[in-house]
Amino acid sequence: MADKPLVNIFWFRRDLRLNDNAGLYHALKGPNQVLCLFIFDRQILDRLEDKDDARVTFIYQSIEELNNSLRNHGSGLLVKYNTAGHAWDEVLKEYRVETVYCNHDYEPYAMQRDQAIGKKLEGWGVGFKTYKDQVIFEKDEVVKDDGRPYTVYTPYQRRWYQKLSAFYLQPYPTEKYLENLYPHNPHPMPSLTSMGFEKSKQQFPGRDYADVIKDYAETRNYPGIAGTSRIGLHLRFGTVSIRELARKANSYSDKTWLNELIWREFYMMILFHFPHTADQAFKPEYDRIKWANDESQFKAWCEGRTGYPLVDAGMRELNATGYMHNRVRMVVASFLTKDLLIDWRWGERYFARKLLDYEMASNVGGWQWAAGSGTDAAPYFRIFNPDSQLKKFDPELIYIKKWVPEYADFGHYPKPIVDHAFARERCLKIFKTAMDNK
């Protein structure tokens, strides 16, 4: 080992880009040349149900792009396929490492993983430095005057804006220091098939978002038009910088799109401070609800066969594309939890399997919002009517005609699996019973 040069390592995770990358910037500014690493973590991959999971293909393609960019700078990406612990055992035997750099991740598994890797590195005498990169504000940066976390969005948003300044939106100029990359040509990447996956045929959304922002407030609720940015996939895996997005969004007088980014940070803050909410109700009394959990109705919901066209269109869009329009996400989640009385965790898990832009914090937060069990102050009797939502947000049936073409033929479209008026009354009664049994 003594004959090998001393390196620092930057560990890519949810930040798959060279530009404006906080942890990479700090690594490149350090005293040693920087070796870049990515680990296909088996503890994550082995839990995935679908061999053609499109997110794995997206990550793989992003890693290939990263590797090509690094090669243009005389370096390359070291790629491992293993559990994080075993992968680091291999790396630490192969290289003399002084410090490992990476960016923070706030999901429960990631925090446990990083704690374990930190201890491992300490045992080898290796430093471990992590940085904020995927949010503008994190953890305890936006809190109440007494230091406690906000649990309601509106005051959190207000404090977020009070704290915002140009300083927080400045990019990290990594491109100035790329000559500090470690010059090497690592082993070829493992193939998708060697990791047990197939290349997905899914089309991925691009990174174009600027045209959407200026009209977002007027267009975002209508699923029949291209009124949303679909940038969530790139945010999820860090192929775009949050600082770039927030800087652009903040340049417009209308802050509706920026507010969506703030919602994302609010939910990340909630998950960080209240990690139990990943699978337990934020409001504990909601875990007393007697869910019906009818498996046949759940299957009909998953497959888009409920007899409610807006619900069915949303689920079919999700199954076909890995995406669902934001307004429709609220409708299908309300329908599952309130009309069908199926536990929000069932829906959250299905979305976790299917959504390209799946982020635990936002997904759990959105599902708990729909079920009434989350941080939102609205009472449990907020129940979306799927028919009135359709009339309001897809009045010309543009979205419905695309995803539920048989809707026009009443002989082929299924009857509703539940009567909404009946389901609403049932929901109110069962939820009220759970709330009253304290």
C-alpha cells in the first residue's frame, strides 16, 4: 500500500453530476487527488421487485455519463456492486485513502448506512466529511424561535423565505478544480444483467423546466396539458442542482413553482426529525383507524379499473410511464384511503415501486396528507370527489381520452367499484370513531 499515492474519495449517491456539487467541490479543494466512487448498493437493489425497474436503468445511464465526463478529464469512475459495507472493505484494501467526502442523505436507511460507514472508516483511520447538497435548507436550519421543528407548512414556508439570500443559491464552481481528479482508468462497470436487471424501455423526461415555471400557477392543475416540469426524477438522483432550480424559480415574481420545492424540503425536514413517520401516522390517533383493506379493490385501484375515470387514468399513466400528474396523485390517494378505506401505507408502497421520481419524504408526506394522518392541519373529512375533480380539471376529457379510451363506450367501461356518496359517509363514521377513541 505504501507505494500507492494517497487519495481522497468522493462517493456519489444522490448527486449524479459534476457541476455545482457541494461534496465534490470540497473534495477537489482538498490536499489530495480525488478518486470518484459509485456503489450499486445491494441492500437497495435486492429489495426491488421489477427486473426492468426504470430507475435502475436511469441511474446506470447517469453513471455512464458521469464516467465519460470524468474520462474527458483524464480520470474515471470506480463502480462497485455490493453492500455498502463490503464495497468499502474492497476500496480500502485497494487504495490509500485519507478522507472520504459525500453529500448528506436524509432517509432512514441512508442515515443508518452512513453512520455504519463512518465507523468503518474511522477504524481505518480515514476521515469522513459530508455536506448539504440536495436541499437549500436542511435539518435545523429552518426551525421555530425555540429551536423546535415546524410541523405545519405555511409558517415553515414563511421562515424559509425569511432565511433565503443569494448566498444559499450560489453554485459550487467544481469545474475550476477538475484537474485535481485522480488520473486512473478503473475496471469496467458491472453490467445491468450481471446485477440481475434488464434495460428498461421507459422514456425519461428531460431537464427542461424553465418554460414551465412562468405559467405554472395557471397550468399545474390540468393533467391534459403539459403544465408541469417533470423534473422530479432529476432532483431525486441529483442530475440537476437544487440551487440552479431554486435560483431560476426565485427569479420569477410568481413563486408557485418555488413553493413546490419548499414543500419538498418541508417533508425532508419532517422525515429527518420524525423518522417514525416513514411507516407510522404523524398523528398517532390515525393508526387506530379500522381499515377495510379489501385486496380485490386494491388490485382494481392498482390496475386502473375502479370505474372512476380520473382515478383510472392516473393509475394507468403511472403504470405505463412511471409518472403521475400531481393533481391526480391527490385524487387517487384520497380515493384509496377515503373511498376504499385502504391503509395509506399500501398506496405509498405501490408508488414507491412505480414512481420514477419516488422520494420517501415527499411520498410519505403526500400520502399522509391525503389520509389526514400527516402534518397538515386540515381535518379528516377532506375527501376528494373524483367526479367533480374530473369536471373541474379535465372538462374536455383530454387526459381521460388518452389513458381511458374505453370511457366513451359505456358498455366496456367498468361500473364504479364503490358508490362515492356511500363511501364518504362510511369514511367519516370510521375515522370519527378512531378519533374519538382516545
